[in-house]
Amino acid sequence: MIHPTPDPVLAGQESVWDYPRPPRVEVVPRRARIEFGGAVIVDTADVVRVLETSHPPVYYLPIAEFASDALVPAAGSSVCEFKGVASYFDVRAGSGVSGAPGAGAVAPRAAWTYPEPWAGYEALRGRVAVYAGPMDRCLLDEELVRPQPGGFYGGWVTDDVAGPFKGVPGSMGW
């Protein structure tokens, strides 16, 4: 397997190529806010991130802190070889964010959780990760998040991580 050349790491950055495999879970002192349908659907400082080689961090937030009805169980599941079986949510601007300009907006299967995470990933129980792309805005410490390239992975790209990131064309074998 051929790996790309890591991007230069600037002051205050970490390289995703220094992240481990299997992934590491860590609590971080960050604030995450997600806006959808013209309203804030979650704003929390209770943040856990997962770090995996070649991926920008995936941030997991407490399900209980989302606006009521913002997360609606969706069909289907997937399996991560490390974390376990994931289930999905549609994200919507519903009754919990009523009065929002986009109330009623729906982003299908835009969030996921591990209801029974496997050993070593128990910190993910009761938490959900959200794809940044379909949301109005995702912010991490007031920085606008960019979605991980490609449509499959859910990492949040911020200025404090250096790539290149899995998901760009040609990265399937990384």
C-alpha cells in the first residue's frame, strides 16, 4: 500500500499521519456547535474525538444535548472494524427548533452513533457524530469546519490538522 507524502505541519497543527491505527478516543476541551435549518441544533463543550491515521478527527457529541426531534432514527447500519455497529439518524429542523427559517429541513442519514461500542470505544456510547457537509454550519471553537473529502467519511477539517486526508480521489488504498 502506497501512502502519500504528509503535508508540512505548521505551528499549532497536528498531522493526521501521526494519528494511530487502531483509532484513539479522547475527551477534548473544545466547543462544538451545529446549525441546521437556520437554528442551532446542538452547542456543547462535552466533546470526544476519534483520531485515526489519514483521517481528520471525528467529533462525537452527547445525543442528549441535541434539540428535541433533531435526530430521528434512520434505516440501516454499518460496521466499523474497531468501534462496532453504527446506527444512523436523519438530522432535521423539527419541533425542537420550531420557528427556525428552515424548520422541517431534513438531512438523511447525516449522523451516526455506536449504541453498543466495542471494547476500547465505550466513551462513544450515548454520543453522535454528524457529517458537516449537509449542515448549515458546524463550528469547532468558533472555527467553521470543512467536511472531510469524499462522501463516506465524517471527519471535520479545521486549521489545526494537516493532511492529506483520506477521501480525496486516489485515496481508496490508504
